[in-house]
Amino acid sequence: MGLFKENPFGHILFLKRWLIRIAGMMTHQRYKGFNTLEIEGSQIIRDLPETNVLFVSNHQTYFADVVAMFHVFNASLSGREDSIKNLTYLWNPKLNIYYVAAKETMKKSLLTKILAYAGSISIERTWRADGQNVNRQVKFSDISNIAKALDDGWVITFPQGTTTPWKPLRKGTAHIIKRYKPVVVPVVIDGFRRSFDKKGLRVKKKGILQSMQIKAPLEIDYENESIDSIIEKLEYAIEQHPSFLKVISEAELAAYEADHQKRRYSYKGD
């Protein structure tokens, strides 16, 4: 019976464990080989409760960001100090780590379906679908699935809902925080946009210094704090508040946007 034990979403844990092991072995050099991942905050990971933890992060690629987090979280839980050295941490990975992703993205190929089985909570975006702007109601089943995942373990979400930097955060994340009262852990990443293509599946450039900073859990008054206040707190925590633009030069901002446009339109230049 133990061999076929399932998680709350009906995924067989034995199979999920092997998918994470194989995917981890296949991707490890992307963060410690072709490129270097600088990590800060491993002790914070080890101090977290087993369930009801929500990681909020800025977003740079579809998949490389979250795969890196799987590596870092499991390495930290195995005693690594700000390092993903030595792949033995993959032998017994934490199986109740989930991440929020667009349903349309997770259905596009066999590879994305495998990645979905490894931990995706697939939701229908209310603002965009198939490259077009839309305006539709939030599905209650999507919210209940996020709640189910929080009840079972940890959830990673990217509240901007896009890989474009400096975009406003979606208020749905704040509603989830007020309703389910998770421990909220900010994560700030950098370097992934320069390392990988937009999907995060192909190494675009080698020798890039990537970084992941795991910050201390936020102090939130779940009962009295407003949605707007929580959103602002998240924006500062993941360094995507508009005020951060004031310390970035126009040249740097232009380079960010130019790089994003190249990836968006499958730019073929140098």
C-alpha cells in the first residue's frame, strides 16, 4: 500500500519522488556548473513549519526559477548551508512542495506535464490566456486547490503573474494570505533572465552569477491589515515596488526591457 501512497491531488508519491530525483540530476549543472547560484537564507528554510508556508517571489522564467527553488529548499533541509553542493539531498526530497502555474502552460507538452506532476497547482489566469488579455472570474476550484496544497505543505507563487519586471502584483495573493493565514516567506531571485530563455528550459548564456535570497517571514496582521497594505508589503519584500525603479538607472531599465522583448518575440540576433 505504501508504494502507491498518494498526495491530496492523487499523485503517487513514489513516482513523484523519482521525477524530482531525475529532474534534479538533469538540471543541477544549470545552477552549479554552467552558471553559479549564490544562495542566502538556508537557515530560514530549516526553521519553517512543515505546512502552511507560502513563498512569494519575483519571476524571471517559466520553469528555471521554481526548479532552482526545489534544489535550494531540499539542499537546505538536508543541512547544506547556502549551497546545493553534493546531489545526495535529492535522494529524499520534500514531496509536499507545490508551485502555482498557469494551466495553459502546464498542458503544452509532455515535459510540462511531467513538471506539473512534480508539484504544479495549475490555475486558470483571470487576466490572460493564450497570449491575449481576458477578464474572467476566479475559479473557486483553483483557490481550493491552493488551500489544499497549503494544508499539505509549502506553496511557491509568483504574484506578478508575469516574467516582466516591475509589474503590479495580483491581489489574489493577498486574499489568499488573509484567508488562510500562511507563513509568508519572500524570495528574491536574479540572473535567471540572463541565464535562460523565457521558458527557462534552454541555457541562453553560461558563466552568469545567479542569486536567490530567502528572507525572514513577513509580519502580517491577518485580521486587520488591508489587501492593499499586504500587496505593498509584498512588493517591497520581493523588491518589485515602484520605488525600486528610482535606484535603477535608465540605461539598466532599458536593457531589462530590451532583453525581455528579445525573449518575447523569439529574437534571433546575437
